[in-house]
Amino acid sequence: MRYAETIKSLGAPVLAIAIALAFGALLIEVAGFSSVEAYSEMWTGIFGSMRNFSEVLLKATPLILIGAGLAISFRSGVWNIGAEGQFYAGGMVAAVVALQMEGVNAWISIPVILIAASLAGAFWGGIAGFLRARYGASEIVTTIMLNYVAIILTSYLVTGPLMEAQGLFPQSDRFPQETQLPRILSGTRLNIGIYIAIIAAIVSWYIISQSRRGFSMRAVGASPDAARYAGINVNKNIIYSISYSGALAGLAASIELIGVTKRLFQTISPGYGFEGIAVALLANNNPLGAIFSGALFGALRSGAEIMQIGAGVPSVLIFIIQGLVIISVITLGTIRAYRKLRPED
């Protein structure tokens, strides 16, 4: 039954995507461009070559991880808006550890970096979880504040202690070769991070849907008071869920750094943490769905670059389309909820 519900839950996101693309085409036409040409260029940017498609998967990797983690948090009733900061926290630790791994075997250095970054993200998320559990502080406020702290700390590191030896740019030295993720397609930047992301999403789905811990988290998300009355430790599950989502955000950062950028920069994220919220919502807070919604947003991000070059359409319109997708999902969800609550005639 749960498998059938999972498949059925994908119907609304698919319809939302169709609606968003239709309105997006209208906006493109109103802006004075050809929607047919724009979408044709976008299609080419996504599927035009293996290299293009590999870039889609590359951009989808952090979104899948962050979206799957946020889906866990949201299902638990914890509104983690701090995946961006948790991403930066993981990135900082990944960089510090990677720079110390020169000469260490890759089979040791890479797992150590991934684990360290995950723990850093979990810790950063756990701060907000503890503040809510202990003092009732809104995790929305605390996670947003922690985003700024992590971003500022990253800027400090790359302009101070971790600044490259030449001292020319606000970035770290290049990571040792032993720390870099192996690529899976020659001639592309695609690395094994995509495999890690898919496995993490599947594990996340199992945890929230099939495990005892997942049942407790879903119960807390549905009704904290009822869960507490049933003997479930609400505070523990709040901290666990936001720490778990933070761990996946930190993992995403480590994959981005040792798999793509090979350095720590001031702006290691183009907004992955915030975009991950959209990924989770589009997936209806289903970690398995995050694989597909993450791929979709990765495709939109990758296709937007080609669309801007080929058709001259401003890439900002893609972000409008992303917003339309989310609005459509929320609208369809509201309509569905209203129908369930409406008394039968």
C-alpha cells in the first residue's frame, strides 16, 4: 500500500511541473522571446550531449542530498530553513580535513572527509534543534541566523587561516589529489557523488517510511502532543530529524568541494540550501521523490545557461519557473486537502 501511495503522490508534482512550464512559456512570450526556441535550447542544454547531461546530474547531486534531508525534517514537523548554513558548515570542515590529507590513501582520506563534513552539518543543524527542544526557540529563526554565521565564518577562513599560499584570491589551496572524488565519465566532471546522493535518498526513505525511528518522527510531525502522550520522546526526535537533514547538507558540501571545485571559496553554494527546500516540497516530502525533483531542478539550472546563450532569454526566468512549480504544488495540495475535508453532499 505504501508503495502505491508513493507512486500516487508523484502525480501532483508532475501536474505542477506541466502547469509551471505552461505559464513559463507564456512569460517568455510576454517578455518578447520565442518560448519554442527557448525550450528547444533548454532541451539541448539538458540532453544535447552526454557532457550536457552529466552537468545536469552534477548540479542535481547536492539538491538530491539536501532535498532528501529536508524531507525528513519537514515530515517530522521541523522547519529547517538552515540547509544553506549546514552546507557551509560541512564545506568548512571538509576543506580543513582535506588540506591535511596529502599523501594519505584515497580509500582513507575520502571517507574521512565525507564523514567529517556530515558530522559538521549535523552539529550545525543540531544547534537549532537543541534550542527548540530546550527553550522552545523557533527553528525557522535560529536556522536563518545560523546561515549567516556559517557564511561569514567561511569568508573569514578563506581570507585568513585557509587563504591560498599565494594570497591572491579569497580561496584555499587546491586540495591534494588523494582527496578528490573519482570521475565516472571520461571527459566530464561527473563523479561518484551522484551514486552517494541516490543511495542516501533511498536510505532516507527507508528511515522515514519503514523504520521505528521514522514512525516516531512522523508521529511527532503529525501531532507532538499525541506523540508525547504515546510515550515518544518528542525533543529527541526533533533534534534527530534536523541533525539528520544537516548531515546530508554537510555531505552535499563535501561532495561539491572534493568532487567539483577542489577548493574552498567564499561562495561555495549558489543557493543549494534554499533550492533544496523547493526540491523537498516538490517531492511531497518524500526522499525518493527528491531524486526526481532534484534532477528536475538540476536540469532547469543547467538548461537555463544554454537557454540564455542560445535564445537570449534571461536565466532569471528559470527561477520564476521554479517558483511557479512550488506555487502549483502548494495550490494542488491545498485543493486536495480541501476536498478531503469538505463534507459529502
